[in-house]
Amino acid sequence: MSTFQAPKGTYDLIPPASAVYLAVREAISAPLKNSGYGYVETPGFENVELFARGVGESTDIVSKEMYAFETKGGDKLALRPEGTASVLRAALEANLHKAGNLPVKLWYSGSYYRYERPQKGRYRHFSQVGAEAIGTEDPALDAELIILADQAYRSLGLRDFRILLNSLGDKECRPVYREALQGFLRGLDLDEDTRRRIEINPLRVLDDKRADVQKQLVGAPMLRDYLCDACKAYHEEVRELLAAAGVAYEDDEKLVRGLDYYTRTTFEFVHDGLGAQSAVGGGGRYDGLSEMIGGPALPSVGWALGVDRTVLALEAEGIQLDLPNATSVFAVPLGEEARRRLFAVVTELRRAGIPADFSYGAKGLKGAMKNANRSGARYTIVAGERDLAEGVAQLKDMESGEQSAVALDDLVTELTQRLG
């Protein structure tokens, strides 16, 4: 065994399990590609200030979980703990918002890093697919993103997930609510850390999962009672659009999400088969984030769905994805001349778009056929000296066990027909 292992709280993705992760990424991104979202990729690390300002210094993500470091040149950087701030930074830097076609719709896929206590479904390195619609305030955009995430999950066969929905108000009505909430929270018996949070971002206290805190929160003022008319009307339209699209959701007035930048619409996808870490993804509207990181006012909305969590949700529902075979044809040469001839056939099959593999190394027939079996190939081509003398190879159907001689020159055409 190697003396090195993956760092604590991380994992390696290796075949065959990695094929499921690829399929999940593909399924989540497919509806986005279909709806005008272009792909964006940002660096794995950013200026630490981007997250301190954007995500919020009082959040656990920035204060406890961020991997921050100083480079040899003295730059203060951080591994990205989430995707939105980076994507918005990239869009602003490239002036995408000035191209005149708002909203700027972008999707991304990548690894994110948080120094968390590792447990099932919660890692220090995790993978997400996300989407952002930048520069337009429109309830139809909020609804579109929720509908596309719902569509992605249903395309994977998932059924036991729920969509929780709330409105966090805007800069008009939230300060009034914040004050009322602070007044209520200051009267509770809370630890020092939580008391500090009351002064910086009291809404985060509502998100506290500890039972003793939740018990004290009974009777806390509700944000929905403080929403201004504009926010109420906006939220109502999001709800109506979701209902009209046949997307079921649950109103959850305690839903806050762990980032400071959310305004108005906020939502979470939860799966009850995952135990404590039930959230598989979520997002919301973040109308003030662009200004927080030094850009112009650009009202925006987005989400990120966890690939790891989605895979766990599939396992919880016992869903086996129908993955294409990595190999359809496996070639077994017996002898030097056969190696040369069959390698050429394999190359031609691959060029024709047929997944094909080859028995490498000097294996005998028995060992090579074992490899052919393990590869999951539907057909095996075997050729020895006698076959070559007759200009044929033996084509074996691995499902039925039937075998027939096919002319070497006709192999690619024959297999293309058989494999459709």
C-alpha cells in the first residue's frame, strides 16, 4: 500500500463509481444548456476579500471553514468555499453585463473547499454544479431556476426530494424585521458565539440546528409578517409560476440559508433519505452582492446542487442509473500478426464512435477472455494465425455466447450494424 492517503475529509473518485458522478453532473447541467446558460470556469482560489465581503464575515463559511493562506508574494488568497461570488466576479471582470443581453446566464461545475467536521455527505472537498442569472430582477427567473433544478432531479429518477421556499425581504423591509428579531433574541439564554451573531446577522440564529436553541425560538417574530408589499407581490408571483409549472414546494418561513448575500427568494432542495445532512442543494436571489464586491447594481439569482449529496440521494432511493457501457467491443489477438491486425480494427472502431478496448500485454486466451468479461463488452473479437490465414476473426456475442467468423475487412461494418 502507498504511504500516502487522500487528506482527511476528502475522497478520490475512481471507476466505476466515478461514472455515476459524471452522469449526475451531466443530468444537472443538461436543462441549463437547454435554457440559454453558458459555461463558466473560475480559478480554484480567489482573493480572500471576495468571500469575506460577498459571503459575509459573520458566516461560519468565512469565519470557521475557509481555507485561507498567504502566498510567497504576500497575496492573501482562499480556496473557494462556494461558487456564486467567483462567477459574479468573473462576469464583472469580463464586462458581460455591458454586452446588452441581460440577464447574463451562466452555469459551472467544480470542486469547493470548506474546513468542516467530516461526516457522511459532508466533506472538506466537494463537488457542485451551479447556475447564475445575473443582472435582472424578475420572478420568472427565480421560478425558471427552481424548475430547471427540479427537472434535473426528476430526469435522474429522484422522487423523494422536497423544495423549501421562503422570502427574505429586501433592503426596505428586512431592516425593520432585523430590529424586531434582535429585540426578541437578546432576551434568550444563548452562548457567547450566538449572542455575537445576534448583533452581526440575527437571521442566522434562526438557522441554528441545536435543539436547545430551536426550543427558545418558538414565538420569534416571523419575516413574512414584515415583508413590504413589493416583496409580498414578488414572492406570490414566484409561487404562482411554480404552481403553474406543476412544481411542488413547501413554504418554510424559517429558511435562511448560510450566506449573507441572499435577498427575497430563497430555496433549498432537501432529501429525507440523507439523515442530518438532508440538503442536496439550494440558492436564492442576491440583489446586493454585485455592489458588495465593488460592482454596479446587478440583481441576480442562482443555485448550486451538490453532486456528492445527489449521489447519496440516488443511493437512498435505490436508483441505479442506466450508464452506457465503457466498452462495447474487446479485441483478443493471439500472436504478433493478430496484434497488429486487431489493433488496427480497434482504432477504426473507435474512429467510428464505437467504444472499443484491446488485450494489452502478452496474455494467453484464458486471461484475455477474463479481461473481456470484466470490461462489460457486448462483443469480443478473437483472431489467431489460422483465422488470419482465412482472412477472418471470430466474433463472439458475450450475452448469448454465439460465435461466428466474420471477414476482417467487414468487422467494423458488421459491429456498427449490430450495435445500432
